[in-house]
Amino acid sequence: MSYSWNKPLENLPEEMTAIWSCTKEGCNGWIRDNFSFKDIPVCSQCASSMVSSNKILPILVSSDQQIKLYRKNQRKDTKS
């Protein structure tokens, strides 16, 4: 029996996502806009100001049931 729960998901669906990026040179801090609690957040790594931008990121799955369904469908696709 093979346990694949901790294996990374492959070919995750991605979408253009609104993010906040750090303005300090050399800092790579960023946060998804929907995870920010402030209108204009500050960088959690260096406390610098942040600017709004976009980035292509994997779509976040909202529940364990959706993750299980996605993994199940992924296994079906590899077996076919």
C-alpha cells in the first residue's frame, strides 16, 4: 500500500492573484491580498511598505474534502 498524502500536488490549477509586494530592495516578502488584514499592509519580514501587484499562484483549496477529491482525480488521470 502506498501513502501519498504528503506528496506534493502536481499540475495545480493557477490563476492571476492580487498580492502585496515589499518595496525594500533585497526583500522578497509578499502576501496574498485576501490574507491581508489592513488596507495597506507592511512587510512582515522587514516592516517596509508594500505595493499592490499581481502574481500567478496556485488556487487555494478551501477544505480537506476538496483536496481529497483533487488527489483522487489526479490519480485517475495518471492511471488512464
